[in-house]
Amino acid sequence: MRVLVVGATGFIGQRLVRTLNEAGHEVVAFSRSASEESFRDGVEPFEGDLGDPDSLDGLCDDIDVAYYLIHSLTSENFAELDRRYARRFADSASAAGVDRVVYLSGISGDEENLSPHLASRREVESVLAEGSFDLTVLRAAVIIGPESASFRIVDDLTDRLPLMLVPKWVRTPCQPIGVDDAISYLVELLDVDETRGGTYDIGGPSVWSYESLLKLTAAEKGKRVFIVAVPVMTPGLSSHWLRFTTDVQYAIARPLAESMRNPVTVDPEMDLQDVVPITQTPIKDAVRRSLMES
């Protein structure tokens, strides 16, 4: 198939482009910094900006499937930008007759008490659903990989704070997934027609808390961490706390911290593993691999 990856130079996008290319698909890689040097031979770069409609001419021409991986967390008005970009892309894909769109969203747990970050993901889902294509939504929690902002926060904390006074969200349950598993789901769903129009959760084989994930990561680095949860630390305060404890850009760390109050585990009724079974990577192995690659 001729496949478009929107956000092709990001953490997920680069790996997805490579895997799709290896699987024999004709890949168009779109981003603001796309160039022939950015990708392997056989990948068609398309440099453009969703903020500039004139740069999008021809983007979706002859495309069978498009992956939409755009998130604007680095901007203060990220929700407004995400809404605008999603609508612009949906209009372009619909006009060009794109058959399918796949969007990587986030597990939220409590749909009634969403953080701004997760609420924006839900809004993008709704905007894309208005297109004339079949939309597949995959919702993930923490993706374990060397360039993942969420995992980089965990990695930084275990390097810098042997004794942590941390927000109470450190005990929130989550179901992380290794980046290789996330890519496998994204690619293999193309061969399962049932996934057209569906919304699914993706996660690893086990449920963790952020506390247990911190301890696992520390142990893989030969370290120990002592964690004391502080119930009075609000999401706002904890986001400022992250400003001093991680190199992850504060504009990204803040909305991620606010989202950590939400349990993010796979809903058994929405588990993609039941429809697209893969050999899931144990989280301990995913953490070890990520640390080796970082």
C-alpha cells in the first residue's frame, strides 16, 4: 500500500516509517523537517507544516492509509493547535479519498475527569472521526523507549533523586508498553479488516504503578531509590517539581504530570491484543532495551 506517516520524524514516526518500509509498503514521510537524508532509500519525504495550508498541496494524493501522529505539547495552546491541525488533515484526507486513517491516542481511564492533555487527545479523535475515511484509534499509556518523554522523566528521576518525596500519583496504576510492541500493533492492524472504525487500548503484559516503574528502572541501572508519597502535592505543584528533576522540556513535562493522576490501564473489552495478537515484550525487557539504546 501507499502509506502516509504524518509526524514522521518523531519518536514513534521514525520507527514506524522504517518498519512500514521494511514490510514492503510505499511510504510517504511527512514532517516540518522531512528530507531525503532523514530516511532510508525508498521512503518519499514530504516537507510541510500543518500550520501552513499551502504547504500541504498533494499530501494525501493516492494515499491508501495515513498514520496521524501529531501532538503539540510544546505549545502553551496545544489543545487549540491539535484541534486545528486535526481538522485540516481530516479535510485534506477526505478530499483526496484516503481509505483509512490510524491515530495514536492515549488511555485515559476516567473519562469524566480528564487532564487537559488527555482531553485534547479525545478531541482529536472526535475531529478525525468526522472525516470520510475509516478511522482506527489506538490508545496507549506510557510508551517505553529511549526518546519517549514519559520514560525519559522516569529515567531522569532515578538518576538524580535517590530519595524522592513525590506526588501521590506515583501510586497510580498504569500499563506501559514497549515501543517495539506499539509499532507492531500499528503495522499489523493493517492486515486485520476488523480494526477499521474501531477504538482499542494497547499495553504491555502487566500493570504497574509509576512507583514500581521507577524502582524497576533504578534496579536495571544498579541503583536503589527510596520513595515517599506526599498526598498534598497537587498536579500543578508536581509539574513544577518536574521542572527541576528532568531534562524533558517543561512544556511537555507539565501536561504529562497532570495526566498521571488518571489510571491508565487497558480496558479488557477494548484490548487490541484480542484482535491483533502479538508476542508482547515484558516491561522489564523493554526498560532494559531502552536504557541500552539511550
